[in-house]
Amino acid sequence: MKKLLAQSVTVIVLLLLFSGFLSSCKKESIETVQDEAGVLANSLSAKKSPNKPFSFDLKTWYRFSPLTNPEDIGTIIVDGNTYVYTGHFPGGGEGKATHLGQCYSYFNQKAFAVDNLPTTPPAGSISAPAIDAANYPDYFGPLPLIQPGDFTGLGQISSALGFPAMSNGQIVSSILFDKKGNAVYFSYIDGTSTSQPLGGPLFKFNGKAAIVGGRGKFANATGEVDYEVIVSFIDPDNASYTGKGTISY
């Protein structure tokens, strides 16, 4: 009897020990699965992050269009200083951008300076619709005045792809697009654009631009970039337009 009781106790102890071992293994297994699930979730979250790095580097050209509409002529106060609008500085170019690859651009801006002479370097600029440049008159004077044919391509591409003057309530002042019909729309953020001399005929514009939609895979794009434009006032065909920031699409 004692022997049978001892054997029963031994079996019960073994069962309890084995049950504890299984419980421990189960707990460790669950924790391992939870850890692995957490790592996978974080990985997927990172891959689906809405903000992606975005940059572009373009070789560009610009033109000057004097203001002709009375409603365009006036003054603007920036940092307590009063400036007058000098005209529009539209242009275009090509280069490369992340998420686009080889791409092309048209842009437009309404510049202001201490006086309205076309030879006066602008102090800054505000947004103007890029597609408006297709309707600016041609001039037969010297560069940087608009020359015949400068914006013929803009008119054709705008008609084919339906580039808008405004997107999401903002002026589309710059457009990047590729040959597949994808496009990103930018609106310069007013009050951020400034100008500074770089020596000789070179000037730099820099500021911030909001991404306000686009076309194709960028139809609902949002984001913001810091942009920089370097121009020469004696060679309007030699300029650059770069930007760096983030995009979500």
C-alpha cells in the first residue's frame, strides 16, 4: 500500500512539474510571438510611413513679363519694408526628382523690389499660376523678356494633361512632371521667399513651397519643401532650381 501511494505521489509530482514546464513554454512562446508581431508591425508601419524624402535638382531658364493688368500693380509690405511689384518671372527646365526620375518643370512667380525697374533685382516673390505664362505676350526685345515660342510647350502640355491654376485652394506656382503623365504641384508659401546677391550677376531666391496635389500617382500628394533658385541677371538661360523636403502620396 505504501509503495502504491509513493508511486501515486511521484506521478502527481511529475505531472505538476510537466504542467509547469508546458505553462512556461507556452508563456515564452506567446511572448516570442508577441515580440515578433511587434517587430513586424513596426516594420510595416515604417514602410507605410506617409512622409517620404523628396528632392529635385533642375537646370532652368527664366523670363520676365512686365505687369500690364492694373490689378497686378501695387505694393507689398515685408518685414516692415514697402516694395512694389515688378512683374512676373516665369520659366521652365528639366532635371531629376525622387519618385519621378527624369522630369520637367514650369514655374511662375510675381516678384517685388524696391522699384519697378526690370533691371532692379527682386527682393522676393509670391505665387503666380504657372499655366498663366502660356498666355503672357511675346516680346521682341532683348532677354530676359519673353521670346516667341518660349511657352508654347507649356500651353500644349497644360491642355493635354489638364494642369490647373489652383489645387486644393492654393495657387499652383510650380509643376514637376514626367513623360508618363505624373505631376507634382507646388504653391510657394507667401512671406518665405527672399533674395540675396551671390556676387556679380548672380542672385539666389529661397523659400518654402507646399505640395498641393498633383496628377497620376501624385493626385493626392501633400508635403513641403525648402527650395532654392539661383539666377544670373545677364544670362537668363542659365539658372537652377533645387528643393528638398518630404512628400506623402
